[in-house]
Amino acid sequence: MAMREEPLDPRDPKGMKRMRAFFGPQQVDLQIRQAIQCCWMALPPKQQRVEEVEKEIRRIVDRALQDLREDADSFGLGRS
């Protein structure tokens, strides 16, 4: 009989600790590297250069971080 995992409760400090351990720095690193590879493949062949990938990745990350700031302000998140 397989063990059934309980749903993650964001208010449970133990559950959040387990999630942080599972999605640690290695997971973030892997996802960023996959995004870089996807960006490379999405570029037209004449633009497939490291400099072009770096420019696009930075543009996308900057936009995502700006959206995160706006969402945090709108929803009152991330404040001490």
C-alpha cells in the first residue's frame, strides 16, 4: 500500500520547510538552465549567440521581477 501524502498547507511551518528542502537551490538552478536552453532553441538560427540569449533572458527576468514587485505591492505580500 502506497503512502498518501497530505496536501501542502501553506500555514504549516513544517510543510513549508519540506517544500523548501524539495525545491532547494538545485531546482532553481535547473529551471534557469532549462529556460536558457529554451531561449536558445526559440531564437532564429542567425540570432543563436550567447550574447543574444543573455540579453533575452535578462529582459525576461527583469520583467518577471518587476511583476513580482507590483504583485507584492498589490496584495500586501513580502512586507515585514
